[in-house]
Amino acid sequence: FAGKMKLNIGKTASAAKRTLKAIRDALDAGWRGLLSAENVRFSEADWQDYAELLTVLRTAFHALIAAYRTNLDQRNALDFDDLEAQALKVLRVPAVRERWQRQFKAILVDEFQDTNQRQRSLIETLATRPGQFFAVGDARQSIYRFRGADVSVFRAVQRAVQSGGGLLKDLDQTYRAHSALMDVSGDFLRRAMGSEDQPGADYEIPFSPLIAMRKTASEQENLPHLEFLLGYAPDSRENARTAAAEMLAARLLEFKQTSKLKSWDEAALLFRASSGFSLYETALERASIPFVTVSGKGFYDRPEVRDVLNMLRAIADPSDDLAMAGFLLSPVIGISKAALVQLRWGDGGSNTGNHFWDALRQDRSDLAAADRRIAAHARGILQTLVPLAGRVPIETMLSSLIEQTGYRAWLAASPDSRQWRNLDKLILDAQKSGMILADDFLDYIESLNDAGAREGEAPPDAAGAGRLMTI
């Protein structure tokens, strides 16, 4: 039960993540034995405890929903769920409904497998004439149930269209693959998914074959079309996964040596989730196979990119003490934590503490010799760059920052050449943005992160590189 509660909500230090972790830890500690496979028979006392817990959770849930609704009302705001519900409520008013029904000659819905029952009701309220409604979708691609998508709606509409005399057309031709590949993959998928509808099981979508319009493989497509590499280790799943990654790296080397791969950029490794990247990255590095991780944490979360962006944030606003602390503790400045405390609090007499930027511009003879030199170095960099903020293009600012701090020289000690290329890509991205103000560029990066956008790393040079990416 507790294992189902993933912590993939909120930011690292957010209250939401801390709260969920506390709930999960409590459940894990108090209910593991009760809910384990070894203890499937509940005693009367167990059921009583469970009922009490359920009551508490139900009360907490209703309190949370009430607080959420109050927050929305105070902001005079609607969430996406409200937009659907209120739109349907408004359309139940005859005059409003009739007006909007006249607005549309036809309604097309793409990705129809991702709709829910309320969205279906909205569509059917507006599309009442024969031939007015047109939908495209694939039930096997319905993967958004976590946000309300319901593939049973898709299948119910299919049946309704068919029974009502509408046109139901299977788009079963593919131009992407040839017959041999479709035959071997189809044989596997048919066995895994079944080929017959199961009555009452609308969420179980059976396999149906695609017809390949290309009957033969092209000269560039080498056999085998499908191959399984099974990693095995008797002691642990982790070792089995490591074995599988090493087998794949060895197989890719064979393909390259026998010219089945002309260049590494002809290879792509597709993963169910980015959590699987690390083992394969290690295996590819050991085999000296060049690669680039297209997603994963994302380009702007790479340590070298994050360091430079944080230093840019400190230059854009020297009064931002959090950014300034990151600047001073960065690997290219490297002030000690003890000196950071001294800069902030001095002799401890101040209740509010000093701004780091103000503290750096004061006499720092109280610092240890090494930290005193580092503080002077940091002050010199900031005094050079802070006046340029907002006066030069952002790519010029980044280039000057990397040069002044010696960040590229510091990276020279690392064997990972991707870090160098990522700095170049960051400067290129800044140039393409056309922005002048550092704040604008930082806000742009923040908006990408908030939206969950994933920016690929800079690809390696030379003869190309394989790609690691999620499906």
C-alpha cells in the first residue's frame, strides 16, 4: 500500500512532498504487516483498526477538498475539472445549448481514447445531427487514466456509432514498417495481448494486426528485425539488469564492427521510464560507445548547467542570498561553509544577518587566509559582471561568466566531454532566445521546468552518438 505512494509531486523541499512522505512512512511502519501477502487473514481487531484509519483518511480527504475549494473561490478561479463541469452545466440551459449547437457545422476530436464520460457528454450535447461528429483515436494508446481518461468511453462510442448506422473505419495500414517486421512483432503481440474481445472487459484491448504497405525491407534495414537479449543473474534483479545492459552494449559493438551500424547515431535505446537510464549509460561508457541522454533529468538540470545558471542568478540579483550562497559554494569559487556562516552572521551580533554581497564588500580580515583569498576573487568577479547585467545580450553575459570563473578550465579535469558541449549549448540557447535581461532568460528557464519540458543535452561530436530516451 505504502509502496504505491510515489513521491513524484511538488518540488524537493515542498510541503506537499514532506507531508506525503510522512503519511507514507506512517503507513509503512504501522500497516506493513497487516497488508502483506503473509497476513491476508484479518482479525476482528485488525478490521477495527482499519475502519478507524479509513474514517480518519476520509475526514482528512474531505477537509482537504473543502480547503481546496475555498482557495479556488477566494481566488475566483476554476481548475480544469471545473471548466468541464461548469461548461456542461451551462449547456443544460436550453437557450444556451441551442445557440452553441448552431455554432458548429462539424466537431472533430483527435486522440479520442483520452476522453472521459463528461467530455463525451459535452460533445454529444453539441453534436446532435447525423454526420456532425468525427473522432480519431487508438484504444491501445489510452495511457492517461491517471488524469481521468477512460478508454471504456472510446469503446462505448464505437459501439454506439456502429449500432446507429454511422461509419466505423479501421485505419490498419502502416507505411512505417515492412511485412517481415510486422509479422514477427505481430506474432509476439498477439500472444501477449490476445486477439479476442473479452465480454465486460472494456479496459482489455486485444491485438489487431497492421497491414504493411512495404512488402520487403530496404537495403538499409538489416536482419534481424527483432531480437531478445535476456540478462540473467541468480542473486538479484539489479545484477540481472546490469547483465542485460552489458549484453546490449556488446551487441551494439558487434553491429558496428560488422557495419550493420554505419554510425552510432543510427542506434536509439527506448526506455519505459528515465529511471532505467543509469545502468545503460554505465555499460555504454565502459564499451566506449558515444551516446547522449535525450531526456532523463533534462538539460537544465545537468550539474554544470545548473551551476552556471545559479551563478547567473546571483549576478542578476546580488541581493538574492540563496543564489549568492550557491555562487560562493560552487566548485569554481569553493569558499568553505564556515566562511559562509561568517559572511552571513559575522560575530553573531546581528539578528537579521548580512547580505552576502554587502559582506563581501567589507573588510574580511576575520576570515581564514584561504577563504579571504577566495572572497576577494569572488568579489572581483562580481564587481566585473554585475554592472553588465541588463546591458549586454545574455549569451555575452554567460560567456563572460564562464571565462571569469574559469568554469571551462575546471571541467578540463573531467573525462566527460558532454559537460563542455553542454556549456556551449547553453550559450547557443541563450543566443537563440534573443533576450538581453538575465532575469528574463532565467524566468524562461523556470517556465520550462514548471511545464515539465525536457531539453536534450548537447550531442557529442565525431561520428554521431546513440540516443537514450523514454518512449
